[in-house]
Amino acid sequence: MPELSPPRPLTRALPTIIQGGMGAAVSSWRLASVVARRGQLGVVSGTALDLVLARRLEDGDVDGSARRAMAAFPAPAVVERVLARYLRQGGRPDGMAYTPVPRVSLRPTRAGQELTMLASFVEVWLAKEGHDGPVGVNFLEKIQMAMPAAAYGAMLAGVDAVLVGAGIPRHLPHLLDELAAHRSTSLPVDVAGDPGGAHAVAIDPAELLGRVLGPLHRPMFLAIVSSEVLVAHLVRNPATRPDGFVIESPRAGGHNAPARGRPVLDERGQPVFGVRDDADVAKVAAVGAPFWLAGGRGTPEALRAAVAAGAVGVQVGTVFALSAESGLAPSLRRRLVEQLRAGTIDVLTDPAASPTGFPFKVAQLEGSLSDPAVRAARPRLCDLGYLRSAFLKDDGRVGYRCPAEPVAMYVRKGGSAADTIGRVCLCNALTADVGLGQVRSDGQPEEPLVTLGSDLAGASRLAEMYPDGWSADQVLDWLLAPAVPGGRP
């Protein structure tokens, strides 16, 4: 197989619009490809891509896209092992459960690292296929143990930008530098009860690939943060300084930073977000690094206001999540658009749902885990473990726990029962959102849990314009159109 060509760096003008990284494969390669072809930054979600690839293969890889990308991977032996393990010609029989994938851990198995690396390569390669537009990948800082292999796979595919949120990604610049040179390296991992911070997950690229490649392009690193204080903290040290920032307000979908100080609550107990909860944009601009504003920015007016405030542009999620090219299951997308048109859609901030401890935006959708009765009826189990946390046991070994797992199990591992109240197994729910939910022993599939931003102004206007749904191209046309009298494009 020929050597990989060095990926092309982001030398063009910075994109005005970043399409957000959402869910597990909601920001699909198809969506990212459409956005990137327009010269904006198309972003694939890097969450649980190992699971996504394995389940697509078990469903038969009907259109052959996964195998087409895998044929370009520089280590055919890795591809052969993954195909032998997961590919089912013709797909799974109805009611058959998916095959488990290796869990992320401080000491990942070779099979786990190979699958994670290959899956990330596949998603980015497909997003970049057939054009030269910029493509990024979005990771959660919370899922640290998968990040080295996932980032390396994305870089092998020529990813142009890496975006990381839901934490403080101080170690990413060093990781990307080392991976670009194929050097053996490690990423520090947070372990509860370990004040020394001596734990890390390691990767040896040459050993993992079985060959040595030429240097890779080091992608741009964008930190997704919520405050000017964190921006100042990260830029202070060259070793932690990102290449730019996405400044996210609490109105954004998915995981958010809590409101500053004690939140003001409305009559339903929901936080009321105001200017005091947003980052000080002037202080962010004074740092001198490029930045984009996110959260409630999905309208042409919001885009123009962001640029006027000194931002390069905006990161937008919800309007893309509801577009035809997103990975969201079509039935869920149709129901959400119908609610938008009817004015009945409701997105609530749930402080307890996510095992991460971050507040999580939840679209209220009948039959999904937003319904307390459906949530209570689901058996508690943790069979995927992407959001579980590492902790130090009394004997000095590292264990793993998740507040969404069975309560007795979590308490036995030193967790507090109070932390388990209201928790949702997001790992399983987010895969159900994209039609890849596990089938349980009773034949029932996992229920979804959909997240959207709480500011639905842009999506509501698009629903008026396109009552049968819209495409990512139509979103871009609308956001980037010049203003006309009256202030609406």
C-alpha cells in the first residue's frame, strides 16, 4: 500500500461557521462533508466511534462506505482483524444483540486501540473524501482514555482541526505534537483519590500500526470553554495554549458548564440564563487568539453580532442536528421538526441526567428517556462505560465507576448513592439516537435521549421556511446570506 500523503494544513482563511460536534455520530461524516465542501468547518463527533463502526459493520455496511474508507488505512492487518470480528454480510438478524466492543481503560487492549484508531480514521476519511474543505473532529475531555488512539486515527486521515470540550483540555497540544511525529506518548488521566496525578493512558503509534510513516500534519486545536478565566488559564503556558477557542454559552446543547454563581430559576425550576452567565467577549478578544461564539448563535443576526464583537464566527449545532444529513434517526428528527412547527417543543436543562456531572440539555420527547416513567423503567446497567470515571481503590489499584450503573455497585465502589439519583445511561441512549441502540435480552431496544440547544429561534425559523425539513446546504445559505431590509435574510 502506498504511503499516506501528508495532510494539507489549514492555510486558508479561518471558517466563519463551525458545525458543532454532536452526540455519538449525530455529527455524521455525511453532515461534516456537506459543510466542509462549502469551505466551512465540518466536524464529526469523535464520541464512541469504535462502537459506531463496529455496529455499522454488524448491520452489514450496506452502502460499503466503511469498507471503502478502511481500504485506505495504512495497516491492512488492522483492517482484516476488525472486519473478521465485526462484519456481518447481510447484517444482523432481527432482534439479535450487537457484539460488545472492548471498554476504554487506562490499559487499553490492543484490539480496543486498533478499533478506536481505525474507527476515527474511517469517519474523518469519509468526511474528507472527494473535496479539499476543512474537517474537524470533536472529543469530550471526559473520555480521556480513548483520546490518544482516536486522535491518532483522525490525524492519519488528515483531520484539519481537533476540538475538545466538557473539561479542561490542557494536555492536548502536547499529545497532538507527539502524535504528528508518531512518537510514543501518553495522556494524563484524572483518577479520583489520586492527588499525585501519576496515571496516564499510553500509545505507541509505530507499534500499533506495525510500520513507521512520515510526519503527519499537526491539526489546529480548538478548546471549547465557557469563560474568559479558562481562556486566560490555558494561554498562560505555551504547553497548554490552544490555537483558538470556541466560547460556549449555557444555551448550547449537550453538556454545559453550570451557570455562574447561584442560578436564577423560573417557575419550572429551570435556570434563567442572562448576560452574567456568558463569557466576557472583550476579555477573550484581548487574548489575541481566534475564537468562535457558540450557544444560541444559530441565526444570521447572531452570526453578524459575533463577528462585530471580534469573533471569527460562530459554532452552530441544533439547526445542523435537525438537518437531513445529520445522523439523528429520521423518525426522531421528523418528530422534533413537527414539534417546532407546532410550537410545542421543549428543551430542559437536566442537572442530574449526565454521569459526567455537567448539566445536560434534554429535548422532551414522548417515549424517550426524557420521560421520568421511561427512565425509571429502564434497568440500570453499565455495559459500555465511555463515561465511567477512574478512581483509586484502597489497595492502590485503579477501578472504574459510573453513577448511572446499578446503585449498589456504585456505592460498593465508594460512590455516594445520592449521586446516582436521576442519572441516565447516556452511552446507550446516544447510540439509540442514531439507530444503533443495543437490543436487550427481552428483545427491547434501548430508548433514545435527544439533546438540543435551549435557544430554538434559528431552528423555528427554518421550520417555517422548510416545513418538510431542511438540508445542511440550506442552513448555510440562510446563515451566510447578506442582510436585507428588515434584518432578515
